[in-house]
Amino acid sequence: MRQIESFFWGIIAALGALFVQLLVFIGFSFFSNSQTEFTFSQLFILPQFVIAAAFIEETFRYLIISKVVEMYSLSKSFIINSLFVGLGFAATEFLLLETSGNLPNNQILSELAIVHIGISGIIGYLVAVKNPQRVWTFIYVVTLATILHSSYNFLIQKREFFQSYLILILLGLIILTNLFNLLRINRKLAP
């Protein structure tokens, strides 16, 4: 039952991140001296905004996992519930992409799901084994998650042979990290 709750918290995290990203877009549009107009999706192709968007999304996921999911999670359920936060986040993003008419092909959707779900699982593990109340934990976890997420976003912008292999390596790393974390979390949390 907590997995369903986690799924809905993932939706809330995605909508919160979208709201802040829209504020960034409005602020950039308002303060920009550029004569060219950007759409919301074009803005987040710019490198600084790719990183900013990933940071915003990972911050919201961290806040939901560390403030809400942590209250009802023990041992492996930290990771499982966090994976469901990522699933809710990914489902919301897919729904938004579909309603805007920008739904990518199934391969990209699968990759996005792995990125959102997998990074949420990694955040859940790190929240479980570290003190989520400390500022350094927030900085470490969100920085790591932002690096993983923005790396994927940069790699898919110019999808060629080499980038495809790097994407596979990155996705494999995310999956293996989650499997490894599931196997070792009980030992890490043992008194």
C-alpha cells in the first residue's frame, strides 16, 4: 500500500519540479535581452538549463524521499518506495509529453523510465544510509543525482553510435547500482 502512496508522491514531486521549471522559463523570458524567442522545450536544450532542470527535478525527488518516504520506510522498503516515487515521476513526465504531442519513441521512453526510477532508487538508498537532515547529505545526493540525470540528457541531444554506447553504460550503471544497493542495504542499516 505504501508503494501506491509513494507513486503519488512521485507525481507531486514531478508537478512541483515542473512548476519551478516554468518559473525559471518565465524569469529567463522576462529578463532575457535576446531578440529570439524560446519555447519551454527549446530552453532546456541549452547546457546551463539542462543542468538546472535536472537539479530542480532531483531536488524535488530528494525532498519527497527524505521528508515523506523516509517516515514509513524500513530497510529494503526505502529503495522500493523510492523506486515507486521515480515511477510516479516518470509517469507524470510521460503524460505531459503525450499531451504536448512530444512523446518520443518507446526506446527513449524506456531509457527515461530507467533514469527517473533508477536515480530515485539511488536517492532512497543514500537517504537510508546517511543522515538526510544534514546539509552535506543533501548536497552530495542531489549533486550525484544531477550529474547522472544531466549526463543522460546531454547524451541524447546528439544521438550517434558513440553516444548510444555511453547511454547503455550509464543506464547499466544505474540498474546495477540499484541491484547492489538492494542486496546490501540490510547490512548497512544493521545496528
